[in-house]
Amino acid sequence: MAGAVKYTTYFETMRSRPDRREIKKEWIQRVIAGAEREEIQTDGRIRPWARIAEAEGRALRVVLLPDGETLHNRFFDRGFKP
């Protein structure tokens, strides 16, 4: 995520949700750079996951658009399985 970071409108809108406010940019960058697991959705979106030690080891899922650069969503995924 070097350089300017791109976000979808949805990403920006969800930023104000209480369960998303605590998610730090550094954590998102960490997930993208070193995912424990990654999947490609049928629509081409990329879903990397990684556990965040500072968040009690919870798994953070990030959703990127098919360009691999634009952030669409992020949340702690309670159903994460490595």
C-alpha cells in the first residue's frame, strides 16, 4: 500500500461504524502485506485475512477490488478458519 491509498465510497461510509472505528490503517496494511489466508471472490475481489495480536488475536479480513489496490471493506471475521 505504498503511495496514495484508494477507497471505495462504501469503505468510507463504513468507517463510522463502532465495530470498524477501532481498525487501524497499519493493521490493514499488515493484512495486505502478510495474509495468513487469501481468496479471490467470483467477482474478482481479493480477500486477505490475518490475525492482529493487538486486537486480542482476532482475524481481520480486508476486501480489495480486483485491481488489488482499492480498499472496499474491512472487519474482524469471527468465522475465520486458517
